[in-house]
Amino acid sequence: ATYCPKAMKGKAADDGNSKERRRFNPAITIISTMKSIKAWAAQDKNGLKDFMKAQLKVAVILFIANVGNKFEPAYPRNDN
């Protein structure tokens, strides 16, 4: 016997065409995301503060790298 997904229509498996599927609703997704962000920012560890500190550190490193990249080389470079 071979496996045939079409034979499993109905309640046994979702074939992707059922009308009972939950439809995508952007408003519900946005509300859910905002609730998650509020809960994350309000936790005891202050996740938002730690996240912003990490982003600031990365920004400083990228700024230093960008400034260092603009200097003229002190001696000719080998462009191999």
C-alpha cells in the first residue's frame, strides 16, 4: 500500500483547503505582538533596557569601524 494524502481528506488531516482554517487577521497579530512587547519590557530583568544597551554597544563598534575605514593607509597596501 502506498501513502496517498488525498485519501485522508476530512477530519483525519487538514488538506489546506478547509474553510474552518483560521484566517490571517493583521489586527489580531499586531495586538498580540504589542502585548508580548509590553510583557517583555515590564519583566523584572528589564529586557528592553538590556536590549537597548546591547544595541548601543554595537552602534559604537560600527561607528569606530567606519571611522577607521576612512583613514588613508600609512603605507601602500598589497591588493592581492
